[in-house]
Amino acid sequence: MRQVFYLPGFDPRPPETYWGLFRRESRITAERRGIGITVGEPVRSGDEISLDWDVTSDVDGAVTRLRYSLLRWDDIVRARFPRSNMRRLAEVPALWWRLWRSGYLRAFRREARRFHRVILGIHLIYLVLVVLSLALAAGLVAIVWPAGWPGLATAAVVPPLAYAILSLVMRVTRGRPLYVAHLVDDTAFTHDHASGRELAMRERLAPWAERIRAAEGVASEIVVIGHSSSSFLALEVLDRILAQDPDFGSRGTPVTLVTIGSVIPWITLDPRAERTRNALARIGGETRIGWLDVRASWDWLSIHLRDPVSASGLPAPPPGRFAVLRVSIEDLIEPAIVARRRWNLFRMHFQLLMSSRKPGAFDYAAFVAGPEPVHAAVARIAAPATKT
């Protein structure tokens, strides 16, 4: 049985949301491709760190079975998102000052042009909301405050009123339509994780690493999939395993890392991210573990200009280390739908986890549950690049 270990991004939604997405898209894939895909009911593990379900596919009589295990860290996300505006107002300026002084912003802009614009733009929008809240509060005070009161007393009312207005706006909208609060808090998590201030996630990865390690020799193959922020968390969990067991992946059970919507340089360019950079250096040079990087130039919430090792300022990886699959958005959805969704950044960010409209295009459910072993598919994708 194939064992898939999926790590979701910075998302406060319950893990059953991902099971529902996988089941829905598997049905669409099955209808479009004329194959059978059965998705079992989800079960939360006893230790509460995973949601697991079984998947069976039947393609012209070739039956494939897999166990799909999803790492739960929605509780860790909910503890950080949404943060109070008081924390944002105190911590965001300090973070950006640190990143600017370290030279991070310059390197980040170079390696992640559009993603850099998104992150910078979102924080500027938050700043605008703060300024507008102050202006509105000042205007309201000027209208309703009794004449003749001392100016200092009037000024003292404005900040708490502005804070209340800002809190109301963020609570009602949750930062939509651009998900301002989400991306501001996600940025804080990423750099807190880089600097070691965030400990809960690293504690969660320890038992997850043991779960993956225990699958060797039991599963027919091991596939570790990191989407979005979990592209770097998947690196770290594999690095943990190799630090304890250097022979992992060389005893007959193929191990493959798949990164989708990767944002690895987002964290590894931070000078304080030594632990994550070390993990990237180890996995980037470990040819016994296959690595497929699924890239989409239309995904503004990913970093896809070049391999993450070089983009992170580390020595170039061995030739042919990465299998790279570039996916066209028109392969997944119709052009008319693309036009409607283009600026829905989160919807587009999740598109690679959904069914494709073209039979020969990358399709997530068909890729993980199809008859071709994932490690064989990755080797096949890598072959043309190796020849050139």
C-alpha cells in the first residue's frame, strides 16, 4: 500500500475540509478520466496529530491502494490567527525593521518578484487600514466631542476609538477580499518559525517524523507532500528523520518529496533561519530521496523562478536533483473561469490540488492515487531534464 503524508499550509480550517476537497476532486477526476476512485471516511488519529483515510483506484483493472495521512496543525494556526491588532501593531513594525536591516527584503524581492509584491502590498494595505481608522476616529471626535474640552483630552480619545474601528473592520471582513489578516499573520508565523520563537510547530513535527520513519518497510512507497508553507515544513521533517537515521530511503522503500506551491525561500532567506537552511542543504543534496517541485507561474502565492536551494543562497544542488513540473492554468480550468478567478489569490493557490480538465495534464488525485508509483512518475518527469 502506498503511504502519502500530506502537510497543509497555514490554514485554521479543520482537517476534514481537506478530506472533503480530496473526495470532491477525486469524483470529478474519476468522471473526467473514466476511472474509479473510492475515498474512505476520515479518522482522526488517537494522538490527534493526523487525519487519515484510505483511497482505492481502479484503472483498467489495475487496482491501487493508498493510505492518505494529513498532518494536523490547524490548532497551532488558530492560536496565531487571527492575532489581536494590538499584537500586530506592536510586532509587525519590529519584524519589518529587522528584515530590512538584515538585507532580507532585497534578496526576497530578487527571488520572489510577484510573491514579494503580494506580501509587501498586503502589509501596506494593513497600514492604510490603520491610518484610515485613525482618520475616521479623529473625524468622529471632532464632530461629537463637546466644544471647550482640553485638546489633550480630545487626543486621548482618538487612539482607543481608532483601535476599536480597526478591530471591527478586521473582525467583520477577516481581511477579505485580499485576506489581509491571514497573510500578515502567516508572515509573522514564518519568521517566528525561522528565528526559533515558534516552538509548537517543531514539537508537532517530532511525532510526525516518527510516523513517516515507521512506514519504511511497511508501505510500498512513501510520499511526503508539502503545500504552501508546508513546503519548508516537509523539508524539516525529512531532515529530522535523516539526522536520526542516515540510511532512511535506501533500504528498498522509495521515498519521494513533492512540493506544491512552494515558498521555501520565503523562510530560508531570513538570516535567522539556520535550522531550515540546514534542512534544505541536506535534502537538496540527498539523491536517495526523490524531489518533485510542481510549479505554477500563475500562482502569486508561490516562489517558482528557480530551484529553492540556489534561490536560498546555498551551493547549487547536484545536476538532475529536482524534477520540475510546470503546470499551465489552462490545463486545469477553462479560460473563462481563469478570467474570473485570476485575482482570487487563495483560490488559485489551491488550484493545483484540484482536478484538471485536460486528460494528459497534472491532476493531483490521479497523481497520488493512480497506478503509476509516484517515485516512477517523478523519475519519468525528471528524465527529459536530465538528458538536456
